[in-house]
Amino acid sequence: MKIRLAISDEHMEEVIQLLESKGIEIDDDAEYTLIQNNKYVEHITTKNEKTGEKAYISVDEILYIESFGHQIEIRTSDGLYLGKDPLYQLEGMLEPKKFTRISKSVIVANAKIKQINPSFAMKFTLIMVDGKKLEVTRSYYNSFKNVFHI
């Protein structure tokens, strides 16, 4: 069995030794992820859309993450990266103070929102720093308002 780790550096070596002694292989491309409680990742392993090469993206570079079926697109100012993690799993790995879910298929980096425009029927339209417009859906309207104290 292969797993990916999302744990603090101080526990990393100890956990790797324990898992490897049980015959579990550590692999950044693994289907399963072991996540430490109250520990948020600083990097996400993904693929560059253009080259197909593995990439390590700092979460500080992320503008937003969009889900299209089983594929995840991670948008940064440098480009587009593809992932396979379910959106709910990525949401659990990202620090809630820095990222907000705005719909079933989108998570945004709070610091990368350039403008928040109210629209009809309990929705907001966000303009991101790259100019992309994203909708906060009604299901996420109240939680979004609470995060931004609107």
C-alpha cells in the first residue's frame, strides 16, 4: 500500500519509519493521504498542465482551486496545474484562515480576492487578482459572509 503524508516536519521521520516498518510505502502520487490533525499543508503535489511534470506548489501561490468531475485544476499566477484529490480532501488540508469554499466546485485563496460584488438571490461575484470572475453560490453565501464579516 502507498500513502502520501501531510504532517509536520517534526513528526515526519518518526511517522515514515513507523509506516515503512509496517510495509507501507510513502509516495506523493498515492491515492490515500495521512493528514495530521490541525496541521495544514504548505505545499501541494500536482502536475503542470503544459509539461505533465510533477510540481510542488506553495499554497501561498494558489489563487483558486476548481473541480471538474474527478479532475482538479489549481490556478496560480504562474499557470494551471492538475490534481486528482477530491475537493473536500484539499479543503481539509488547507488552512481555513487562508482559503474559503465558495461553491461545490471552487475553493478560493482569501488574499487573492481583488473585489467582492453582491449580486441577486443571495450570491456574490468575486473578481480574483488574475481577473477571473467566480460566483459564491447560495449554499455558501452565509459562511462566506461570516469569513469576511460582511
